Amino acid sequence: MSRIRIGLDAMGGDYAPTEAILGAISAAGLPEFANVDIVLLGEKLVIEETLSKLESKFTFEIVDAPETIAMGEHPTKAVSQKRQSSIMIGLKMLMEGKLDGFAGAGNTGAMMVGSLYTVKTIDGIFRPAISTILPRPSGKHGLMLDVGANADVKPDVLVQFANIGTIYAKAIMGIKNPTVGLLSIGEEKEKGNILTQATYPLLEDDRFINFIGNVEGRDLFTDKADVIVCDGYTGNVVLKACEGLFYNLIKRGVKDDYLSQFNFENYGGSPILGVNKPVIIGHGISKSKTFVNMLKLTKESIVSNFIDDIKAQL
């Protein structure tokens, strides 16, 4: 198998570049990364100094990116004005085939907008989505999308989310025939808002997915549906509510194996589903462990070829 090249935004995240580079060093030492080249993008002198301080026994290809898109910058403006940023150079290299995948914990909006401008959406995809993992007490995991990329959508977009989510659940999560649920305020077909009511019959008629009907908020952490679809506004509210509850319980000293599964560090990041190349977005407060898992997910996304599966189904 030919070598895999993964680009990592070394300047992305609240603890950049140290934690990102620590993650790269840890990943480079894993047996599963024997055929992977990790390319670090960012201010070259800063990256070199950090590698020296950390006394890395691994050498990395460094691509100089003199500009950095800050976490609070407006995504569209930053993408257009900072072409020499680590995010934009990394995405450009991905578009040109110089990288097989790109990951970073920087400005989420810039990663999304930059991906649309460079690697672009798959032909036929209306809007890309961001997903999140749903831990279940059974030990299984569910998938929810969208969780923030698209606050307002139309029914046909939710249908595409169901298809994309199904393919991802098969390829990355190993679920043979994923069930799909539509997030609503009641199980009955007639329940919900205008969006869910209009989407329900479209999902019923889609022969490419295993649609089981509406699911409610209380079903998110059960095995009722493997893939749950919703608009990005609803999904992001759910995601942030879960994060808030998790951190409050941790502060109160609650320790539980199931609770620990809500720690985002265990998953690394979320792929932008619907673009032509693997792009993984990490949480802004990512530490080295998170970056390791982010790189693992990027590699898995490349090897699985799930993007080709999406193209074939479309």
C-alpha cells in the first residue's frame, strides 16, 4: 500500500502549537502509522522550536504558513483574506492531491468555508454536514447530523444527511444496516414542525436507507436508531447541552464509565460529510490525546474510501 499523507494544522486550537505537535509525535510512534506521513502546517520557525523543546525523535515535513486564522475571526472574511494561513494552505494541498486528508482544531467556520472553496462538495450534495457520535449504555455508538453546519435546511437536505450518515455508519462505524431516525417531538408521523412533517414521507420512500420513523430526544442515547438526522440548529443545541451536562457532572466529581464516553477527546473530531476529500474538524480545546485520535480518524476516513461510496450512491 502506498504511503498516506495527512496534513495537520499545527496552529489550530487553544493550545497550539504544543498540543497539536505532541499529538503528532505520539501518533507517529504508533504501529498503525508506519505507512503514514504527518505533515505539519504553520509558522515554520515556531514548529521547529516546539519540536526541539519537546525533543521529538521523529522528523516531520513542515509546510510554512505565515498566517493564522484566529478562533474568533469571521470565517468567510478570514478565508478570503488569509490565503497563506495553515488552514487554507492545507486545504489547497488536499485539493491538489499533495495530501490525502487534512485535520485541525482551528476555526470551525473557516475549515468549513475553506473546504467549500477548495476541495468543494461532492457533485449532487446540497450542503455538507458535521456529525457527532452518540454513546449508548449498550456499548454501541450512534451518529447524529447535522450538528452546526446548517442552521436552516429543507427536507431534501435532511434526506441527503440520512444517506450520507448511513454510508458513514457502514464504512467507519462498522454498522451493517444502519437504522435511520428523524429527530422530532413525537413518534407519530404527523408530529413535529413543518420541516420534519415534510421530510418524513421522503425518508419513507428512500430505498437506500433503513428508515424507522421519528425519534425523540430521549431516544438519542438508546439503540433505537443508529443514525439520527436533524437541522444544524437543533443538532448544535443538543450537542452543547450534552457537553454542558458532562462538564458539570465532572466538576461535581461524578465518575462513571458511561459518562467518560461523552469526553470528546476519545473521538478526536468530526468529518465534514459531503466534501470531496477527508477533512476532520477537532474541538478548539483539544489536547494531545485528542489530536492522536483526530489523526486516527483521518487515516480511517482515507482508507475506508467512504467518500467514493457517497459518490457512487449519488
